[in-house]
Amino acid sequence: MIGIPVDGPQRLPGVLITLDGPGGVGKSTAARLIAQTLESAGASVHATSQPSRATLGELARHGTDTYRGMALACLCAADRHHQLDTEILPALREGRIVLCDRYVASSLVLQGLDGVPAEVVWQLNHGVYRPDLSIILTGDPQVIDGRLRARGGHSRFERAEDNSEQETGLYARAITDLRHRGWPVVPLDTTTDAPETIAATIVSRVQHILSEKSPACL
């Protein structure tokens, strides 16, 4: 398979960190702890999520029972392109750390659950900015499912009985796909480690990236 270029040659001063993984794996908790730790260290952090809170994003977020397949894939991709142009890229140009809860990996998985081929997802997301670090949170499907059932599903994907098993398998494929295309992917198993431990591991990697970037990011 030939990789499709997904970002232009110009890298911006800021740092884009993305968090993906099955529902219930702990993305939102990790994102909150990471942002708090970095901000306490004096970093300028812009925390966001996908789907976004813009009109397109809210339509995608609350419309999984209405929209399926290509319709939902196009909606999520349109929201991502819009959010990049209006929110993420401006923050990166300012030299900020952008921490995004869900990104392209989630589209590969969730649209994959709807039967949309990965190549089509990549085509819809052509030109998106490649993260400086793409974290994929993983774990034992039974443990993840227990957490998910405890908090309740946020979409038809999460309400499906075999969701955790299916998502875990598709994220394994997504990791391979992302690496093939040159994305800096780091999978982290959350089965036994506390959220604070996971967050500390990610913060350490972010700080390493910052040390190699322009002083504008510090």
C-alpha cells in the first residue's frame, strides 16, 4: 500500500499531541491530567477534542444514530478540516501545545466499524496536519468494556455489546497504518496503570519533543 502524504512540508512552531483509543480507555482523564501537568510547568496548552464543539462537530457528536457509513465519515472529516483551519493550526502558529482528544486514528476505527475502508478515510482526511505525537491508548478489551459500561456509552458505537473487542482490534490495525505513513505513534496499555502514571509517561514524551523544538514552544 502506498502512503498518501497527509501534511505539507511546513511544520509549525507549536506541538500537536493527539489521544485516541477505544471508548472507556481513559482518553478524557488522561487529556485532563496531561494539560494540568504541562500548564503547572508553565507551558501554554490548548486542549480540544474531536468532534469539535462547532456546529459541524456537534452534529457528528450527537448524530451517530442518524448518520452512518460515508455520511458520518464525511461529516467527521469536514469537521476536522474546519477545526484545523479555525482552531488547531492558529494555536500551533502561536507556538502552543495543542492536546486533541481523538483525531484521525479514531476515524479509521469508528468509520471502519461502519464498513468504510481505511483508504477512503485517508482520502477524506487528505491534507490534515500530522501530529508531533500520536498516542493510542489500548488495554484488555474486558477491562475497557467494564469501564465503559460503568460510565455508559456516548454513541451507538459505545453502546454495542462487542464494541471494546472490535475497537481494540481495529486500533491495532490503525497503529500499523499510521506508522506505515510516517506518523509518530506510541501505543500505551492502560489495563493496570493508574491514569496518573499514563499521563506522566505522555508528559515525559511531550517534554522531550519540546526540548527539540523552537524556544517558541517553551
